[in-house]
Amino acid sequence: QVQLVESGGGLVQPGGSLRLSCAASGRTVSNYAMGWFRQAPGKEREFVATITCSGNSRYYAEPVKGRFTVSRDNAKNTVYLQMNSLKPEDTADYYCAARRTCNFPLLKSAEYDYWGQGTQLTVSS
């Protein structure tokens, strides 16, 4: 079993930056594809970004492309989501997900086996 714990959410002004972290435990996730999803109030969960096992390839949803960067440190068993130029529409609960595969890209929530509890981001002035 893999346990995922997100952290780093909070309140940010429009145009600001924030970095989310996802710490994995229970297993080494170096051979797991990792993804970030988000769910805004009243909306369905949506894909944000994913990164391969090695970290060499990344894929982003169009709304965040050029503003968000996903990265991973396999030595620390941690995945990050650097978010820049934040907009009010980025407000959501952000979830980290994992699946034991090096296939890429995994874009659907159903493709992931493990999920964190989420961390909340609010972008507001």
C-alpha cells in the first residue's frame, strides 16, 4: 500500500505562486506514475498534471500549461506541483495520485490506484 499526503495549500492572491508537495510512504514510488488532480466546489475532479517514473516526461492540462510545473524527487519519495501566475479559477482542492506503472501519460482519475486526502488552494484578493 502507498499512502500519499499533500501539503502546501493555502490562500494566495491572484498572480501569486505556491508549491504543493505530495509525500509518499509505505512503498518507494520511483516506479509509480504520479499525477495531480483538482476539484473545485460543485465541479468534477479534473486532471492537472502527470509525471513519469523517472521524471523525464511531464504532461499538463491546457488551463495550467505554462504556469504549473510538476516534478519529483524519488530519493525523497515526494512529488511537487509548482504553481505560478495563479488565477481565481485555480481555486480547488488539489489531490495527488499514484499508480504502479511507468506508462505515460495517465490522464484519467480512474487510472490511478492511490490518492491523498487533498490540500485546499484558494486564489483570491
